[in-house]
Amino acid sequence: MKKDQLMFGTAYYPEYMPCDRIEKDFLMMKKAGINTIRVAESTWSTLEPRDGEFDFTFIDSILKEAEKAGLWVIVGTPTYAVPSWLAQKDPDVMVINSKGREKYGRRQIFDLLNPTFRFHAERVIRELISHTAQHSSVIGFQIDNETKHYDNKGKEIQRLFIEYLKEKFETPERLNAAFCLPYWSNSIADWEQFPDITGCINGGLAGEFEKFQRQTASEYLKWQADIVREYKKEEQFITHNLDFEWRKFGADIAQDGYSYGVQPGINHYEAAKCLTKLGADIYHPTQDELTGAEIGFGGDSIRSLKYENYLILECQAQAFKYWTPYPGQLRLQAYSHLASGADGISYWNWHSIHNGFETYWKGLLSHDLEENPTYDEACRIGREWSEIGAHLIHLEKTNQTALLVDNHSMTSFQWFPVDKDLSYNDVVRWMYDSLYEMNIECDVVDVNGLDPNKYKIIVTPALYCATEEFLEKLDMFVKRGGVLVSSFKSFVADEYFSVYADTQPHRLHECFGMSYNQFTEPGKAKIKNTPLKYFAELLTVKGAESLADYEHKYWGKYAGITRNAYGCGTAYYIGCYTEKTVLKEILKRAAADAGIREKSMEYEWPVIVRQGKNKYGKQIHYVLNYSEEEQKIRCVWKKVKDLLTGELCQEGDTIVITDWDLKIFEEV
Amino acid sequence: MKKDQLMFGTAYYPEYMPCDRIEKDFLMMKKAGINTIRVAESTWSTLEPRDGEFDFTFIDSILKEAEKAGLWVIVGTPTYAVPSWLAQKDPDVMVINSKGREKYGRRQIFDLLNPTFRFHAERVIRELISHTAQHSSVIGFQIDNETKHYDNKGKEIQRLFIEYLKEKFETPERLNAAFCLPYWSNSIADWEQFPDITGCINGGLAGEFEKFQRQTASEYLKWQADIVREYKKEEQFITHNLDFEWRKFGADIAQDGYSYGVQPGINHYEAAKCLTKLGADIYHPTQDELTGAEIGFGGDSIRSLKYENYLILECQAQAFKYWTPYPGQLRLQAYSHLASGADGISYWNWHSIHNGFETYWKGLLSHDLEENPTYDEACRIGREWSEIGAHLIHLEKTNQTALLVDNHSMTSFQWFPVDKDLSYNDVVRWMYDSLYEMNIECDVVDVNGLDPNKYKIIVTPALYCATEEFLEKLDMFVKRGGVLVSSFKSFVADEYFSVYADTQPHRLHECFGMSYNQFTEPGKAKIKNTPLKYFAELLTVKGAESLADYEHKYWGKYAGITRNAYGCGTAYYIGCYTEKTVLKEILKRAAADAGIREKSMEYEWPVIVRQGKNKYGKQIHYVLNYSEEEQKIRCVWKKVKDLLTGELCQEGDTIVITDWDLKIFEEV
Amino acid sequence: MKKDQLMFGTAYYPEYMPCDRIEKDFLMMKKAGINTIRVAESTWSTLEPRDGEFDFTFIDSILKEAEKAGLWVIVGTPTYAVPSWLAQKDPDVMVINSKGREKYGRRQIFDLLNPTFRFHAERVIRELISHTAQHSSVIGFQIDNETKHYDNKGKEIQRLFIEYLKEKFETPERLNAAFCLPYWSNSIADWEQFPDITGCINGGLAGEFEKFQRQTASEYLKWQADIVREYKKEEQFITHNLDFEWRKFGADIAQDGYSYGVQPGINHYEAAKCLTKLGADIYHPTQDELTGAEIGFGGDSIRSLKYENYLILECQAQAFKYWTPYPGQLRLQAYSHLASGADGISYWNWHSIHNGFETYWKGLLSHDLEENPTYDEACRIGREWSEIGAHLIHLEKTNQTALLVDNHSMTSFQWFPVDKDLSYNDVVRWMYDSLYEMNIECDVVDVNGLDPNKYKIIVTPALYCATEEFLEKLDMFVKRGGVLVSSFKSFVADEYFSVYADTQPHRLHECFGMSYNQFTEPGKAKIKNTPLKYFAELLTVKGAESLADYEHKYWGKYAGITRNAYGCGTAYYIGCYTEKTVLKEILKRAAADAGIREKSMEYEWPVIVRQGKNKYGKQIHYVLNYSEEEQKIRCVWKKVKDLLTGELCQEGDTIVITDWDLKIFEEV
């Protein structure tokens, strides 16, 4: 990819097509302004139809025609779906998870640690990468796809886990103590007594195992990256398609969810270390449900892994019936990705597939392979990007707010939920979405990668487990002038999910100027005259100001939300799950405390502003209308130019944005 | 059975009774006018208590007493429940299905292809049939019962399936191409690579397997029929108790559903070939939920298999708490079966069972084995049938409308649903019930058995997959003057579920004068000012008239329902799931186009008219009141006689039908 | 425990604590007035860390410090959770149930019959009891904990079950006849044909197996008691923590239910035989849902096992978020237990656990191990009990009403439910709660332990199966002047679930003066102008008076509730599930018939009166206010003294009870 060109791409699988259409497809792509195709991931059985017999017919055709057409190519290693002969060769290739041994058929159900799998994966990767790396069209490689640990509970991972525990705890006694294993007679006296993890009912130990499972997935990616690195050219990148927690909404097979929150099956921060270019996929509700929040959350998460721009390697074209885009939405979505810091997007996928599990996960083209309204809108995007792309690429953000996320706290929340209807990611999204809707941009930062010095505000949704060191870090952050906003169930337990046996919130109760030792189902309790849901901690202020007491016959003497001046900073604690209006009030005050006064905060959802500096050093303001209503708003910037129309706009001018449309202002 | 006598029968199991009551039971049956008993199916462990040791005590008693009492007997082969010794002898007798190996206990959970099972089934059939065939009371045999494939995924069926695929596709390449197996690396290079089908995620291949599974069930029936044929007398019939998709409604064990739609586990059209008399069971909601629609649908389906009259081998007496009949309902149900073309009915069952899984699937007699209101009503039916039965038997229908059904499209709908709450049979019933409620009688025809020349209207609910030849047939049907009414998701894919890679609806878009390449969840869209549910195709007319455009901000430019004059005929396409009122409007216009002007169409549900010619060549009109309200209607027929009262009635006269009552008019 | 001192106790597990706190904990306990700790159950892996290696460090510390602090100790055998080394030693230790072999991790998932388990359980019991029995603080032993059969379907229990059947039925023919096994070919000709019970679909046989499973659990307890008896001192008791059906309400893991009704997994009446002191745990909704009904039901059940006082060995302190007690509730609950006949209570548990499955099943202390409002309220209870306990202990009740319960009928209801939303325990609680809310105290009596002579009223909720002998007993009870109140589905079947093949209700239809042979879903039917739910038998009176006919177009000719004078007594039959208001009307009339005229019946829930005689021979009346509203009521007793305040109160005086508060009156 040329340095200054946005990627406008699509996944492409001639292997799946009922007829040879490469030339015609590439013509249609070029017409749409598409400049990149992503190929080969999941096509192992085509690449290696028999053990050791390789066939590059499709790859060669693609590369040849791509070169002719001037398309760049991202080559994916094909390993996330195994051919049947490999599963036959060694039954242990198929993963054993909580439900038993998986049966051949689906993708992503093998044991990443299995030696047979590794042997064959390595061979096919070497063959494919060595075959393609020198080709001029190939700009980079994607290793595997949406890799996770697949709930691996096979013998090998359990053996390695015990080794890991031995190294970490040295003696069974320390292991017992860390996780309170004597409870229900689960303590062990010798390492040999360690039982099969499958039946484990100790949340802490199960959480430790899940952390270990995630590590194996990251290490597997690093292993692939190391192999690819042996062959690739300097300028070719190594990327991976990171994905998010897939939230089901009870629809139909293969059409049943969207990218909702933090990924439980792999740790993005760890996984990203071996990549030279960040990549991800984000799928989200559309039509009347299009809010942009998932695009924001996903983008802010990926960008914050290394504070770099990233590629959206998969995003929806037509997808399925719920997501057929209204006029304007495909374009709004595309710009939303850029507005979060993406350097381009790639549709999944080009054509719709005519048979198979994802027949109705439709691409830019419908099954008739002809032009259609969605394709037409893609053409408009391509046209615009070729015109103004240089102003949009490499958007640089310097957010002052960090929202902290943590895989391990997510696991703890599964074991110790506050309510069956409130997951960890629900709390994360409750806080993220509130910031998003207020137009306070934030980084979404893994706890392992936090540098507090970067931020004025740190927000912690349900950060259940935290080490002493980390708590010290947060304490110092506030002391030195930072603003901390923490939700209920933050700082409860140590890294083994052991609840700290002293005043809650552990170590930070002084910082928050309050403590609690009881909590309750909120029942009929209200706060600020709005109902509560799920959970309420009964806070006793000790120095803090109560921003809101519970409204309830018996809990009225307790605070629900507190604010405390501490050192040079301020600490907010929100002890209950409130309506978003209440949360936003708190966040607004916290922003004021932190001295954050973005002009964009004058707007609120459905008018979303996302901003940054472009490569010319100019400030860019995306103003996105996520509604079917036309928006008339007052310009808050001194003087800006609409990059799409060239029109100038001054502070106080009225800006009109039609339904599902947007403006991109560059400060002048 | 005497040629001209309606069967009035009941299943009878003295094997299950706590005392010897055969004589008393037969007396009570005779009093009720019952003339036939159906015996022995599912009593294998009584007939053959030990491997090779046969005991005909019960059969002999039954036959002896039946002869005395003048009752006819249908003898069932006992094979649909196996004795425990057989399951012990060969563990492979128990079927392996998607959930693993079934455990002994229930009926219908063995492997129809297992050689041990076949050996013993053959032996017990030969013993039983040879023992009973010469008995004067035996009028016919039922082979097995409600046979289905039981989701057989055992080794043997998988082996045979691969043989079948080899023969059909010859090379793995063709197989791969037909089902798009390269997707997710599922393609195979050699037949040996073909994996266990259990994990299959390719809808097309899984559909092909399910079709094959159904074939094995039909072949098994043919195998039984061939054995029976060696022994039976010329005049003795071979029948089978075909049943329908069992729709659960979330009630209690053994009382949890009813006969809803097309049977997924066997293909009736194939299965019927080996039978000399059609038979079926139909269970349906009663009390406030009695509509007659299931009796209509089931009867129209069975009759259309061979365009012959049929026997209802099982129907509900009291059954369970939801179905305790209101006064009049047992009788209304009995006549409804005749009105669909049945030559008689048989209750399941005579007595209620005192222990076992179906204790509360109550028979004509309650557990006290005494007379009761339901039995009393049966006596009335028996009395009436003995008087007017000759006018009712062999009802001959010549319907002008065919509703097409297809097992294979049903499977495709499970893999590629348009909505989790809309099954294939829901679409079938949506269209069938609309016709039924409008008093347009139709045949329910398997796609494999369609002769278009028989019909003026062909209705296709969600006929997802269709071969080129079949589409050609429909095209010709319209060209030559027929009226085609097709729902959304018709003619999408070929026989392997591969979506046709050109303009939709494939091959018939010219016939329909419209095409589409996008579809959507309807959301807030309406049509004809009524809300839509589940699914909406965005139709672009190309010659057709739009009968209704979508009412929606973005989809308003698309049609939802179209009508096209094509050749000498007309083609309607209904691209969305509408309320039944909208559908009926369309069907009414289609009927007018086809020149169908039945007088019965002046009435509508709850007044249902079913008609045909009796053996005297006279036209019979059943007028059935499916409501608790008395109905006063105007007579539309010139001059008719009420067969039950003998009263005459002329056009324009007022006909009064009390709640859950009926009239049977014979034209004079 | 001193004879005349109420137990005020708590479970205590220093093994689970992150630090050594025994001394500090005992100080805090003493401050709260706690006099007893319950220890060691479930700590096997601590007591015996390796096979045969015993470690009594914790026990010894506890006993030493307890003696110093003057605390009594109940030592529990640790067997209800096994150490991992035991599961490793013999895989058959883990139970095989309907879902297969359990995996190590949880408690209560082993095979009670497994010889390896028995060998090691015996050894650890002998070690522990011999080690502690002579210690002066040890007042008694708890054997195992909440023991049930764990749905054991392993080989050994199946082998023993066949032995049991052989002994009971002698021949396969009798077995077949008892359970109607010929149905669906399940009959056997030889005992060797008896199949694996797992797939059994015969409710009667499955019920017999479940009865047998329960027996094995009781026998296991007896086996433990016999071992303990070899070591214990005369004055030390043997108790067990009996628990109730755990009704889930869809909350979170480990926080998902409460003690609802009759226990399915063991028969309390059988189990209690080996105990020298009755014990139980009762958990129940709190906050706005606190009604006292579970405390009443559980206590009345346990007390009636031997007509003795009992210990509540576990009750909730803070437990989880739904149960954080409102001010006053912890105390109200404590007194409610005494008011049912408990001689004391013990919290589960002292401290909250810092890691493990029940981290959020909070104890008296929160995780911070400091004082808190719940602990403070416990201190008040302790103070009061030390003052007035002597007046409260050994409450003697002489109830005139018996409510009969039956495990076996419960099983039958699972196989033959009248509605998926109405369980056996729902019917039990419908009747119990009505009595409770009317302040008619009753004994909850196992059918196997009934002495009719003790009672004036016998109430039978859904007593589906009953032997001829038992029915004769009830018939005599009424003849001699008793009042029988039976619900629908009483007296339907024999002890094998075989429906009696004659007039229903079997044998007692004369007693009730009515019979029925049909029933129905009530649908729109009403009775006494209130809606019905779930089920309605259509009763035909034959001598009885109909207290209410159904209000329904077709069922109006049938009675729903009848009353019959029979011999010197009266029999009521309630053939349908009514609202509680209707049921209470009937119960009121039945009480009048029986001559029960308690003054407490002038009050009704939320004012609950529970009464008995104390050891001074004085009548005690607990008046409990289960509401957040203050109650003002008229005193109905001639002259009573409030034990808590010392105030006197006379008939007609106004009594004021604040929210969640109570009075304890002693007659003067």
C-alpha cells in the first residue's frame, strides 16, 4: 500500500465461486475504487488438497490478475480452518473443550498446541509465504484469523498449565492459599493431585487457567509471525484480524451477533506485540440501530494497543437481513472507521457465497454478482477517498481520557456476576457509550499497557481484580492531579480473584474518601429520582462528598455516588448501575475537574464528533449524523473547510447534515 | 372392511390392561358402532418375550373375540419399539444421532439399517403375519408406525451415504463444486477424506444427507411391505401410519404438541409407494383452539399422495387436558376427517393406559373403563355413520388448486432461516390456512409428484430449492394459462442449496416480471397499511404490476407484492410475510384470474365448507361450524338435502348451525 | 449445650481464611452472644491432605481456643466434598448420573455406594471423631451435609436395584404387570433382560428407582451415624443438616435459589431415624420478599419428623445481594425459627469467603472482617436471647392440623405433571401457605409417619399415589370424625404410579360423595368468579354438596369444589387450582367443621402468630410483622406479658408492632 493511500478493500475468495470471474470482479472493484484484496485465509483444503501436495492455482491467478489490475493483495495464512485429512491424521487436532471433543466441520475448533497441527500449519505457511512474498502486489500478510483459545481443555494445555503453576507458585501450599482451595476440599498436597481443570469450580483458579489459555493463543500468533518474518520483504506488514466479544441477540444461525466488547478468548494487548500493523474486524447493528458506538469502541480499543493507526480488515457490506444498509449508511460507516483512526477498511466480502454456512452473510455483491445499491454506494466512497484520502489518512489522536479494560476482570465477572443480565462488557459499554454519546473521545486501554501520565481522566468499569502495584499506580495518578472515575465492583480482589480482606475499595478507599461493606439488589431504590438496576453498593462517606444518596426506606442513609478531592486530583465512585443520564452528569463534572473542555461536547448523540490531526498537521473534525432525521447544528469551530464540498464554515454558522450523512471539517 | 362401510375404529392394547376385559371392551365398542380395531404395533416384547420365542396369546384372544363380535382387525407389525433383549444383543441396534448413542427405553430410537435389527424385525414380522393373515377378521396390515429416520448418523448410514455420493457425483471435485466445500476448508481431494457428517456445517451437504436419511426410512417401509406381501391375502391392504411435523407448544411430557405441517423425517410421497392403502394420524388443538385446519391440511396432504381416499389410523379421543372435547367437538372432528376425504377414522386409543409414558394420553374410555361423555358422543357418531355412511364414503375431490410442499426446501429453511421464529411449515401453514379459511379447497402436493395439468392455480410457499427442470415446468404452466402464486424465498437455489448465481427469482423473474437482489428485516415497514414480520424482499418490477409497495422511508421505492400477466397465465409474487388478510386479498384475485368461483367462497371461517362427489355421483357439501357461536348463513346451493335430518334446503334459505355442529348437504 | 440455652451459632472455617484470626473471631463472636460454632464439614482435603496422612492442626486450634472462649463446638464429618486424591485413586468415586460421569470439582457429586469412597470416608470419620469426641467443648456431631442421592445411576446402584426388584416382585411377570412394562415393548421375560435404567421412560419404574436412590442416601447416613456412635460420649448428639427442595429463581451462580418445599433427593422421615437431634437448613427470600413462609414450612416439616425441637444448622446472615437484610429482618428471622420450634440457629457463615464458589454467599462479617450492620443486629439477638432464652427454648406445639407430604407423589408429579408450570411443591406450598397466612398452624407430616389420631384436620396436596391401606386409614379418619381436605390429583394411583382402574378418587369417592372421569385445562373457566389456572377435574356430585360449580359454557354442569358429610366427619375435595382466597374460604369452613377456633385466626398475614407451650408450661404467642408497614392490632388474649419489654397487655388493647418487628407474649 502506498504510504498515503487509504486502503479500500475487500475479502475475495475465487475458491468459493461457482464460475471463473476474477477478471470481471477486478474490473468491478476498480470501478468502485477498491485498491486492495484480502485473500487465502481459511482456504487450506484448496491450497493443500492432500497431505504435502500444494496447489497454488488460485493464488497465482489472483496475483497475476491483481498485478494487471493494479490491486494490492494481503495474503492470509490459511490455518484457521483445517482440511479434513488433517483431522483424520491425528484425532487430537480437534480441540477438547468443556463440552468434549469437537467434531470436524466448523472453523476454529482445533487444538493450537497440538504438534501435528503445528507441523502441518508451519509447512503450509512456509509454502504459501515463500510462494507469494516476492510478488510485487503483495503488501502484507495476515496470520491466521480471529484467533482465540477455543476453550482448549485438552491434555497438553493442562500439562503446560501445571508447569506454569509450579513455576509461579512453587509449592502447592502457596497455590492453595492464593485461590482458597481448601474450600470444598479442593486443596492439593502434591502437584500430582492437581485434578482435571474441566470440573473446576474455583473461580480464581479457573480465571488463572483462562488467562493461560489466552496466552497460548497469543504465543501461537507470535509463532506464525516468526515464520512469516523469515520470508517477507521489509516493507510487507504482518497483521492479524483481531475481533471482539461476539454478542448474540437471538437471531438466526450465522447471523446472530455483533462486535460488542472486550474479547474474552485472547488478550489483544499481548497478541498485538508480534504484529507490525494492527488489524481488526468490527460488525455492528445497522438500519435503525446504527449508532456508531461499536465502530468507536472497536477502533479506540485497537488504536490504543500501540497508539497507532490500524486497518479494519473486515466490515459489513450487506451482511444479512438486519443489516441491509439504508441509503447513506455504508458511507457513514466507512467514514466512521476513519474517524476512529483507521487507515482503511476491507469489506467482508466481495461476492456473496452461494453455498455454505455463511450464504446469507452477504458481500458487496449479492448472489447475482451484479451491481446493486450497496455496491453503488461503495463506488461513491471509493471516488471520494481517491479525492480527499490524503487528508484523512494517519489521523493522529491525543485523547485525554482512558477507559481501562481487563480480560481478567471480565473472567471474574463471569464467575462472580452482580446480575445474570449484566456482564462485564455491559458495564464497559455503559461507561464507554456514555463518553461516546457526550463526544468525549477516549482511548480504550488494556490495564497491562496503561501509562497514566498520558491521561487526565481514567475511567474503570468494573475493574474487579487489581494488583497492589496497579492500585498504587492509580493512587499516585490521583494524588498527582488526575481524575479517576470508577464504577461499582472496582478494586475488589487481587489477581487471583481473592477478595481483599480489608476495607473496600481496597487501598483506594482513602482516595475515594468512602468505603462500604454491604451491597444489595436495588429493588425499589432510586437515585436522583431515576430507577436503578442490577446492583448497589451501600457507600459510607469518609471525607468524600455524596453526589447522590439512595432514595429508599432503608438504604437512604447510604451514598450511591461520591466525589473526593484527593491530593491534587479528584476521585469519583459510582456504586450502582444507573441510567446513562445520571452517569453522564458525573462524567461531565469529572471532565470539568480534569479541565477537559472540548468544543465537540456541545453536541451529543446522534451528532457525533470524532477528531484528530492529519498528516498535514491540520485538525480534522468528523461530524457524523447517526439518525434518520436531518440535523441542524451551530458550528463551534472558528473556521473550518468541509473537505467533501470545499465549503467554508465559521463559528456560529448553521450546519445542516441530512439523514445518515456527515461532514468532514479541516481547520483552516 | 366391506367396500361401502366407513371405518369407525380404535387402537386396542389388551397387553397394557390391568385385567382381562376383551369381551367387555368389545361389547362396549359394538354399542358405540365401532367396527374395526388396530392392534399389535409396538408390542414386540409381548410377542417375542425372548429371542426366538413367540407368544401369540393376546393376538389369538383378540382375533377369536373379534370374530365373535364382528369386528375387523388391522394388525400392525410391532417393530417401532424394540424389546430390551434385542438392544442387549447388539448395542448397535440403538441409533447414533447428533447427540450420540441413544439409550434403551423410548420407541423409535434404533438404527433402521442395523443388520441385527433387520434380522429380528424380519423374523417377528414373518411370524406375526403368517400367524394372522388367514384369519377372516383381518382386513389389513399396518407396517411399523410413524416411521422416520430418527436422525440416524451411525457408521452404516454414513458408509452408504458416501457410496451414494460417489455414484451421484463421481468425483470429489464435482462434490466440492456442488456444495461449495472449499469454504472453510471443507473440500476433499479423495473420497477417503470425507469426514464424519455429524460436524457438518455445510447446509447443502447436510441437506443431501437428510434427504438420504429420509430415503432409508422409505426403503425400510418398502422392505417391510415386501415381506408382508408374501403372506397377505389379496384383499388385505398394507397401510402405514404417516404422521406430520410435531409442533411443540411447551406443554408437558407426552402431551406436548400436535400435527402441524410437512413431516421432516420421511418423505410421504416416496413412502406411500409401497402402500396399498393410505393411512395417517392427525392430532390437533381442540376446545377453544379447534379450527379444523390441521384436519384439512393433513387430509389434503395424504389424499394428494395418490389422489385416493385414506384412513385416519389415529386421532384423538380425550387425549390430554388441553383436548378434552367440548360437547359436539368429537363429532365435528370425525366428520371433518370424512370431509377431507377420509374413509374412516380410528381413535388412539380405546382405553386410557394405567401406567407408562402416555398415561395421560387418554382414550375413549378414561382410566375407570366406564362410559363417559366422550364415549357417549362416539356412540352418536357410530349411530349416524351406520345410517348415512354410504353417502359419505369414497368422497371424490377434484381440486383446482395445488399447494406445493417439499421436504428438501424445509431442510434448507432450517439451515438458512429468514427468521428464528418463522419455520418452513409456518410459511406453508400461512398459505394453506389462508386458502382453507377462504373455503378454497386445495391439494397439498409433493413437488416430486406434481402434474401441473391437473390445476388452475399452483401455490408455492418458500419453495427455496428447485431444479432447472422444475422451474421450466412452472414457467410452462403459467405460459399455458395457469396462475402461479409464490411466496418470498421461492426458487432461490438449486437442489444442492446452491443459490443460483444470476437474477432472482431464478429463471422465473421474467414470468414474475420482477427481480430483486436485496432483502431486509421489515422493521417498521408496512404494506397496505398493515405491519410486516420476519422478512421482506425488495422487489423491482420489470413489467409486473406492483400490487403493493412497501410503506417505509427507505424501502418505499420497492414493491412487496407483484402480479404479472405472462403468456396465457398470471404470476403473483409475495415478497414478504404479511398478515393473512393481505394474503387472502391476493389469493382472491388469483382465484378470479384462474376462473375459480366456488359458491363456498361466500362463506369464511369459522364456517368451513368441504366438498366432493360421493359414490352415487352426487355432490356433497359439508358445512362445519368451528365456533362456540351459532351460525346463521344463507344457503348458496340451488337445492340440497341435509343427510342428517333429511330436510331440504334451497338457495336463499337460512341455515342455522349450532355451536361445534355441522350440516352435510347432498345436492338433489 | 446446656439444656436450657438456645443455640446461637455460626459455621466457622478458619481453613478458608487468608490469615489466622481464630482468637479475634472468637472475641467478636462472644461480643455477639454467639455460643456455638459448627466446624469441619467439607474440609476433608485439609484434614487428610494425602491418602492416610491426617492433619488436625486447624481442629486442634479451634477446640483449644473454643474452650478458652467458652464456645461449644459441633464437629461435622468432612465427607460431602472429597479430596482430589480420592477421585484420582478410583475414578468410580465420581457419580454417574443422567448426564454421565461427573468431573471432580464440585461437592456432592460422588457415588455414595462406591467401596473406595466408603473405605476412605470411614477412615477419616473414625480419625476425626476419635480425635475430638473427648473434648469438653464438643457437644455433638453432624454427619455429612445436605446428603442426597446425587442422581446416582452407576453400575453398583443399578445392580442393587435389580436385587431389590427381585426381592420385591419375585418374577419378571409381576414386575411387568406392576408398571405396565409391555407398553412400548419394555416388558422383560428374564431378570437378565432388565435394561440400563438411564433411558427408562416408564414413570412408575423410574419412580421406584428414585425411591431406591433415596433409600441409599438414608442408609449412608445411618452408616455414618453408626460409626460416630462408637466414639461419641453419651451426651453428645448426632445431627444432620437436612435441606429442602432448592427452588431456582434464575439469579446468578451460587446465588440462585431458596428452600422451597419437600426435598426430592432424600426422604427426611427415613433419614431422621438415625439422628439423635434434628437439624436442618432453611434459606429464604428477604428484603421485600420476606414472608416467613419458608421458615414456617421448613420448621413444621422438621419438627414433625419426630415431634421434637430441632436446630437450624444453617440460615442466612447477609448471603447475597437479594438478601442483605433490612434493619430488623435478621432479628425477625431468628425469632421466626424459634416460633416454629427451633431450639436455636446457626448462621452460614461467620466470615465471608474470599475466594471460591461461594465468595458472595456472605456471612455475618463481610470480606473486610469488621463489624457491620448485620453483625450489629446479631449482637442484639444474642443479648436478648441471653435474657429471655429460657422462656423460648423447647417450645411445645400441639397442632391439630396435618399437611401430608410424600416424596413418591412428588416424583409421580414430575412424570405426570398437570402443567409444566405447576410442580408438586407448588401445590404443597399453595395449601401450606394458605394455612400459614390464616394463622392455622399445622404439622407437615410424611405419609409414612402419619398417626391420624393426632389430628382433627388432614390436608392432602396432590397425594397422587397411595396404597389401599393408606386410603383405608384416611377413610376411617373421616368416618371417626376427622376433616379431610384433599386437592385435585389426590388418590389417583397405587404405589407404582398405576392409575387405579376404577372410580376416581379411588376408594374415597364415597367418602367425598363425588367422582370424576374427565379433567381439563381450565381455559376461560372461573370458580366463585375468580380465574383458575393449570388444571380442573370435572366433578360429579353423588351425595356431596357442591361448594362451587365451574363457571363456563360447557363445564358449568360440573362441580369444582365439594364438601361431604361422611360418617362422623367431613371430606372436602378441591378439584382445581384456585386463587388462594378461594382455598382459604374452604379451609376456614373446614377448620370450623373440625372445631378449630384459634384466636390467632383473627389476624392474617402479614401479621403471623406462632404459638406453643414453653418449659414453664406457659402459653407463648409470637406475633410477627412481616411487612414494612407498622401494624396496629387488637389484643385477642386475655392477659399476656411482652417478654421483650415486660409490658402487660389485655384483651382489647391495641398492640403496635413496627416494621419487621415482633412481640413475644407469654400468657399470665
